[in-house]
Amino acid sequence: MPATPSSPGSGTGTGTVTTAVPARLDRLPWSRWHWMIVIGLGTVWILDGLEVTIVGNVAGRLAEEGSGLDITAAQVTGVAAALYVAGACSGALFFGWLTDRYGRKKLFMVTLMVYLGATAMTALSFESWWFFLFRFLTGFGIGGEYAAINSAIDELIPSLYRGRVDLIINGSYWLGAIGGSLLSIVMLDTDIFPKDLGWRLSFALGVVLGLVILLVRRHVPESPRWQFIHGHGEEADTLVTAVEKEIEEEKGEKLPPPAGEITIHQRKSIGFGTIAKTVFGRYPRRAALGLALFVGQAFLYNAITFGFGTILITFFDVPTGSTGYYFAVIAAGNFLGPLLLGKLFDTVGRRIMIAGTYLLSGLLLFATAWLFDRGSLSATTLTACWCVVLFFASAGASSAYLTVSEIFPMETRAMAIAFFYALGTAAGGISGPLVFAELTESGVVGDTALAFQIGAALMCAAGIVAAFLAVNAERRSLEDIAEPLSAVRPEEKSAGN
């Protein structure tokens, strides 16, 4: 059903338009078109996981004489990690604003190119300041990716599948982590590559894979939801009509009629003041929920996974070139969590699953800290404990991105993702690596156990907040969960008749 203009200029200008585009998208069955979206947008998290894991695993090698850099392991897992996260926070805010203003497609192309360029420059590092600078810029690109891609995914995926798809895509980060772990084993083998070359080739391989993703991503369309609100109603209708025709041919049957329309005032952009007033004034409980979820998961992941290799080397005398085996195991647990639990977020429900995964992972981490402090763990059993903890934590962490991308109005979506990602990650992801690097570098078991306990406490706190404040968004349209700011209310329609 095409958009119906209620006033002139609803094609590429601004006016009032009635459209069934959201309902048409939500009633689509799963198809090859949706797989194209998932592959084109979701695979970049594999690159992110590849890169972050490589950095964690090569920290010990970079600190060795002959690596080509004058840098310590603590600087890699502490300063460089914090700069990467600081860049991600800055990039999320900068590109998030541009994403809501200029569209999802333009920005998810730009952010990937920034990310790839900075990664290539990291491979060419010759001084520590150069390494730090391009870690920041790599993070700047990936932060923009989080805002642009999560908003696009949720607007293109039908409501019936939105939870599981979002979780699995965000969880695919850990496929990259597995690859990065195993790749580092080969690249750090001095019988194959010199000390000053292997780690550089690891980053270079990430660039090559990213270029392949860039080619695939060219075919991913703009969000029709963004189009019809920003004065491109006819383009949105044309796109959705083409998708409907493609899916009907694939399935061999007609699609059911869409379940409703929405009338909106089209607009070109939304100001920061309106966004802030909406997020914190209209939805304060949802804002508190988003902040709690991001702080908890950001501290746990950015603090502890950045330094996992250092823990193995410091406390269990694991050789630098072997840490990748252990990290590959916990990365597998991380990916299996969203993969196996994702469907439950659409069936059992958001509130139960979000609160449950946060609380359970936090309690299991407390148990791990207790065992570690007692000296009851080896490198193998610590890895096993972490694998179980992160099976649940990964599903919870991925649900944080799902939550903030679906509980705020369409016009604020990318900025909301950017804001909560930046604020939560700044609180847990910048301070976390710095504090954790200091604690693990001390070589004192109690200090590292304390870091575990801090991460566990924040995860449990976020789980309790979710138990009270999480929104039951499963199987509901985005427009039903949070009415667009541009929506025309019934009383306005009556006044106009």
C-alpha cells in the first residue's frame, strides 16, 4: 500500500504523509533479502572481534624487545584499550547524529571506511604514539558502526525476528574473536614470522576482510522507515514494493495485507534539544535502563577481555604465543550465548531474559572470583569458568544494544544508541581497562579477584534494574513500542478534517 500524501511535497520534501511501510516491513516472512541485510551489516562485528582480540593477544609480544615498538603490555591493554574505547564513544556520538540526519546507508559506508583506514595505519605503527593515535581512530570508526548499523538492522528486520537477529548479529563479534585468537597463534610464531612482522600482518588481514564486507554492503538499502519520515516517502514505497515482489516470487504466494497505517509529519532533521527532551523527559525509566545495561556490560567486557591474555601470562605462566587457544574457547562461549538464547528474547520475553542473563552471569562471576582468590583455578579451569559466565553475559550484553535501539522513537534511534553506548562505555570501558591493567599488572591475586568482583557487581545491579524497568518489546512494531515524534495524533487528524 503506497504512502498517501496529505499535503503537497511528501515525495522528497516535507509535509504530512500516511503510510503502511512499517506494517509492510513487519509482516514480511524471513527471506533471502533479510539474509543479505544480516551479511552486509552484521559481519562487521566479526572484524571488530578480530581486531580487539588480536590486540589483547599480541600485548605480550608488543612489549618484547624486537617487536618494532617501544611499549609495555600494560600500555597496550590499558592506555591503548582505553583510547580505543574513547574513540568509539566519540565516534558513536559524532556519527550517530549524522546517521539520524543523513540516513543509515550513507553512514554505515563511511564508518566502515574510517575503521578500515585506521586499522591499516595501526599495522604500520613505528612509535607508541602512532599506535595510540590509530587505536583511537579505529575506535572512532567502530563507534559510528554501532550507531548506524544497529538502527538500520532494527528498522529492516520484521518484529517477529528482531530480538534474535539483533542478538546474533551483535554476538557475531565473537566469531571474529575466535578467528583473532587462532590467527594470533600463527602470527606470533617466530618460526613463521619475525617478531616485528607477525602482529602487523594480523591487522592487515583484517583490512582485507573489511574490504570484502564493504563490497557486500553496497547492496544493503537505506531504511524505508528513515526515508518516509525524512521526506522520501515515494522512495520508501518503491523500495518496499520491490522487496515484497521479490519475496512473493521466492515464497510462491501472496503476502497478507499490512496491519495498519501511520500518519506522520515529515521533517529533515531533529535537534539535539528535542532528542534530549524526548529520551530523558518523556522516557526517564527507559533512559535509566539503557544506562544500567551499558555500564554493566561495558565494564565487564572492556575491562576483563582486553586483559585476559595478560592474566594467563602473569598468574599461570602461559606462553605469549599460546594465549590464543584459551581465548578462542571463551570466545566460542560468547557466541553460543546469543545464538542459542536469542530466540527466547522473542518468545519468553525481553524482561525475563535480559534480567536473567545479567543476574546469572554476575553471580557466576562472583563464584569465579572466589575460586580464583582461593587459588583453586588453573589456566584451563579459569577459562572454563569464563566460558560459562560469558555464555550468559554475551546474550545480556547484546540485548543492551537491542534495548536502546527499540525503546526510543524512530527520529532519535541512532543518537540514543550512540549516547548510551558512549556514556555507558565511557563509565565502564575507559575506566575499566585502566583500572584492570593496574590490578593485573601488580601480580597480586587479590587485586585481580577484586576486578572480577567489580564487574560482577555491576552486572547484577543492571540485572536488578532490568527486572523492574525492562520494556516488553517482543514481537511488537517499533512504532508501537515508541511512537515517532513525527506521528500525527488522532486529535490532529480530526482538527484537519
